[in-house]
Amino acid sequence: MVLFNPIVISVLVLTVLCLFKLPVLAALLLAALTAGLAGGFDLTETMTTFIGGMGGNANTALSYILLGALAYTINKTGAADILAKKISRLVKGNKFVLAIIIVLVSIASGTIIPVHIAFIPILIPPLLAMMNQMKMDRRMLAICFGFGLKAPYLTIPVAYGAIFQGIVKDSVNDAGLNIGLDLVWKTTWIAGLAMLVGLVCGLIYYSKNREYKIDEEHHEDFSSDSTEIIIETKHWLTLGAGVIALVVQLITGLLPLGAIAALIFMVVVRVIKWKDIQEVLEGGIHLMGFIAFVMLIASGYATVIRATGAVDQLVESAFNMLGGSKLAGSSIMILLGLLITMGIGTSFGTVPVIAAIYVPLSIKLGFSPAAIVFMIAVAAALGDAGSPASDTTLGPTAGLDADGQHDHIWDTCVPQFICYDIPLMIVGIICPLFMN
């Protein structure tokens, strides 16, 4: 039965534990153990598989640590404070203006300057005092980050979008259906539109005032033009380091190498002094180490799930329930995608898994190639918004909880799930029925 499938059981365990505020690291570990034991493994075999699979996200984890060190240095130079003051003067106490700025910066981080979530712990902490004075509900920005980090790769075949859509195309082709890259973005714009609707609704709903503790020692009028902003040489050198990180990443395709090149440059030009290197690395671990380790744990969890064969079992059970109905088929496949990706927390990594299952199942049910591609893309993307183990939720929390006043589950994951996963599930179920 579907309810006794290891994936279903482990994801339910993960969800319940997270909602009861057990730290996500512990929740993921217990969910992985649950999946292994429910899948017929003993405790030793489960742990061995889990630990062996943690290396799947090693590149991502290392990237976050090094980018965290870069972010710490940028913050230490005062560049982040200058940027925050510039933004504060633009905002002038208007929540929606700040929300739009964050959406645009988030979109740029996945397209124009592909640094993904690394900008969040740089930009957001200096803005928190201003936000507290504005009584701005931080869930508004959690929604903004969710849209800006996720919608571009779903709909625009540039940078991270080119990677994601390329994975969709290759995975579908490997599963036996020949498609071109253009079919992906020609269908996923509908998902982007659904997310836009969720963004607007979320911003309106969370626009009401919310009280936060204000640090009176650092209280200032952020909208005032009286404070002079002085840009020093170290700030320009810091900007140059960011450009170097981007260029090296684009040339080599390796984000960790770009971060290392930027850090070396900052040491050479003495923005970072030799005696401060240890402090910088520790600062990077403090900023992004938690996210990095969660990504490693999530990779181990995904490996356990795949090793149990639970994905195939779940799909076989679902197929037996469909009865040849397209509506039932799209509903089951989208819900399966939610279950699989919610626990793993990455859309990029789950595309090959679900594509291998969805393509033959969808062909049997008579879905068009466009509908198949759309369901795979939406089902994979469901794991990014709302999952406790996703960088789309972990990144915003890293910035918004810098002063300890933002809850990862209730203030980031739940709002993102409501605003984005629910609209995506609706279009993911209904639209494939009408795609030719």
C-alpha cells in the first residue's frame, strides 16, 4: 500500500518533526533512518548507505562554505552596510519597494550574476534593523526569495535555468522520449505565472505589521540622507573580488574555484590580512556551514531512499490506482513528485529519478510530450519551495534569522509552501490535461 511506502513514511516523519521544531539536521537524520528501516535495511546498513551518499552534495557544500567566507569578508569591509544604506534610501519605509528590490536581486542571482543564495547573508543582516523599525513581516521577504530563486530557473534557459532545463531535457531523452530544450521553457512559463500569482497573494497577505525586538543601541533613521556614505578603496577591491568570482565560475563552471580565486585576490590586495585568514574561514562556516551540512545530510537521505527501491514501489502502487485516467495520472504524479522532492529538497537532483518513472507512465496514459515535460519540471520544483532541506528555504533563513527572530519552518518553509507549492500543484495537475 502507498501509505506504507518508505518514502511516504519517512517524509511524514520529516514533516511532523520539523513542524514540532526539531532542528532540521536531526529531523533529516531520523527521516533517513526511518526510510532505511521501513525499506528493509538494518540500522548498520542504513547508516552505511546514508554516510556513503553524503558526498553527492559535496561540491555544493564546499561552494557554500567558501562563498560564506567571501560574504563574511564583504560584510567585514563595510560594503554590505553601504549597500544596505543605499537600499534604505530607496525604500523610504515602503515595504513593497523593498520586496520588489529583493525579488529583482534574487532573480539576478540566478541569471545575470549566478551566485545563487550566497548574497543573502551579505545583504539581509544589515537591513534587519530597518525592517524592524518598519514593522515588516519577514515572511514577505521569504516569499520574495522563494520566487526570485526558483521562478527564473523554471522559465528562463539562462545560467541556473540552462542547467535545470538541460537536466530535464537529457533525463526525458534518456527515458525514451526525444525532445528539444525549447519544449521545456515553452511549457514551464505556466508554472512561472502560477508562482507570480502566489507572490502577489503572499505579499498582500503578509503586508500587515509585525513586531520585532529593536536594538536601541543601533537605532537610526535609515531613510535619512544626512549620513554621508563614503566609498573607500577596499570597497572597490571587494567589488572586484566579486567580479573575479563570477568570471572564474563562468570560465571553469566551478563555483568553489571562483570563490577561492576571489579570496586569494582579497588576500593579495590586503583586503584580507594574512593573520585574519582563520577568522574569515571561521566566519564563512558560521554563515553558511549549517546550510552546507544540511545539503550533505539531504544527499545521504536521497541515497537511502533510492537504495531501498521505494521510488519504484511507490510508482507501481500509484499506477495500479490510476485506472487509465489522465486526471488521476497527473494528480498522482504531481503528488509523488511532492513527496519525493520534499524530503530530498532539491529539484535539480531529483529530475533524473522522476523522469525515468514519469515518461513511460505518462506515455501509457496518453499524455503529450509537452505535458510530460511540464509535469516533470513542476514535480521536481515542488521540492525547492517549502522543503526544510532546500537551499531556497535555508538561504533566506540564514539571512532573516541573523538576529534570532525568524523561524525556519513557520516563517520560511510554510509560507513558501502555501504561496508556491499549492499553485504549482494546481497547474501541474490541470494544465497537462489540455496540452498537445
